[in-house]
Amino acid sequence: MVERLDMTFHALADPTRRGMLASLALGEKSIGELAQPYAMSFAGASKHVQVLERAGLITRRKSGRTQLCRLRAEPLAEADQWLRQWERFWNIRLDALEALIRDTAKGGTQ
């Protein structure tokens, strides 16, 4: 799972790839359609698609001469689960800090 998380976060680190994923959340798109908002070549878009595919974030299929991409949300759910554990960690610590500040403001001891 750690390797898959690494690949997911690597893929998400690039704003173009994040934009492509957002576009795919609306439905299946060709590589050319994914490239269009970024004014990039098909080859450039294809490289981004390869990174997303290796991370398991998308699947590709051929329809005639067109490569169609579809979002796979499972790796995003795994990344969300991993991030939520750290959210809980920090919420516990911030709640303790808030209680300490509140106690100190009321004239309590440290």
C-alpha cells in the first residue's frame, strides 16, 4: 500500500494531472480532450496520462483510433484514508492545546 500511496501522491503533485483528474470526474475523455485546456501536445498529455495510469488513477481503452481515459477513484480513497489518520492525530493535539489555553486564560496553573 505504501508504494501505491507514493505513486498516487506523485501523480497528484502536478497541477496539470490534478486538472485532468477533475475533468475525468465529469466523464470519460480522450487524451486530446484532456490536453486541450493546457494547450499542450498530444505527446505531452500522453506522458501525464501514463503517470496517472501507473498510479492506478485512470484506465485507458481504445475506441477506433482514439484513446479514452476513465477515472478510477479507489487510489484516491486510499489516499484520503491515509490523510484522515493524520487529521485525527492533529485534531487531538489541537484540542489539547485549546484546552490548555482556555485553562491558562481562566487563571489555571500550567
